[in-house]
Amino acid sequence: MASIQIMLATVSNQRMDMSLISLLSRRRKRREDASLWHRWILGTARDPRPFEAGWVPDTLEGRFQMVTLVATLALRHLRETPATDPKLPDLVYRNVFSGFDHALREEGVGDSSIARRIRKMGEAFFGLARRLDAAFSGTSTESALRQALIDNGVSPLGHEGDLAFWLIRQDEILSRLPAGVPPEVDPQGASSSASAP
């Protein structure tokens, strides 16, 4: 009788060990996936074409807005893909804002004003993200995107159509991906995407 109890306890402990290993493995995979998505977001946002073509000003604000636009596309894709780990979008979002925090610190922003600056960036991020999300959810995506880019001061007048087309192409690239798999970023930092005509 005692040997049966010992065997049952051993089996139970092995199941708990396997369950713990499985949990830790899923967490590690989630962190790795979030890191890959974050790298894709930054690589795509740093694509030189929109800046060189004048679609977005090559300023700190313009770069922040590009990260916001690309992160919004990635987060939309992750949330709409049924096979995606439900915790992955939040982890990607946290990585993006951790990157903002790090960039501000590198720019010499002091600890006392970091929280205020991050809060303002968060407000700008969510404002632009809501407009972008609404544009992609509506029926006339391109015209809604153009208006959102103008209203939010992202693209100079006359260039909003090119940037809107570029964003639509990025969204198409994401829609063709297998569930939860980030697109590759080439060594120069640009995603494998099409430029505007």
C-alpha cells in the first residue's frame, strides 16, 4: 500500500514538473516572439523610404509617429489572428513603450520628467492608433488614412497619399503571414515591403 502511494506521489510530481516546464517554455516563447515583433516594428518604422521621400519628417517626432503607425498595424494583426497567444499583443506593446523610455533616457531626459513624457507619448500613441484602427476598420480605408495622417500632423500635405499606400501595403504583408509569425526584417532595417508608386 505504501509503495502505491509513493508511486502515485511520484507520478503526480512528474506531472507538476512537466506542467511547470510547459508554463516556463510558453513564457520564454512569448518573450522571444514579442522581441521578434518589436524588432520588426522598429525595422519597418526605420525604413528610410518614407523619410527620404518626404512622406514623414525625419525628426524625433516623425520617427515616434512611424513607430506608432507600424506598432498599431502589428498589434491589430496580433489581436485579429485567432491562433496568437492572447498575452503576446500586451507584451509587444510593453516592449514598444520600454523602447520609448530607453530612447528618452539616451536623449538625456531626467528621471523626474520621464513619467510625464511617457504619459504624453502614450496619449499621442493611442490617439493616432485609434484613428488608424478606425481607418482600417471602415469601408474607405485609404481616404480615412489620408485624413488621419493629415489631422495628426504625421505627413505633410501632398504626401499623405503615399504614406497611406505604404501603410496599406504593410497591412497586406501582415495579413499574408501565418498566425503569430512576424515578418522578416532585412539587415538594413527595412521590412520586405513595397514602396508607393
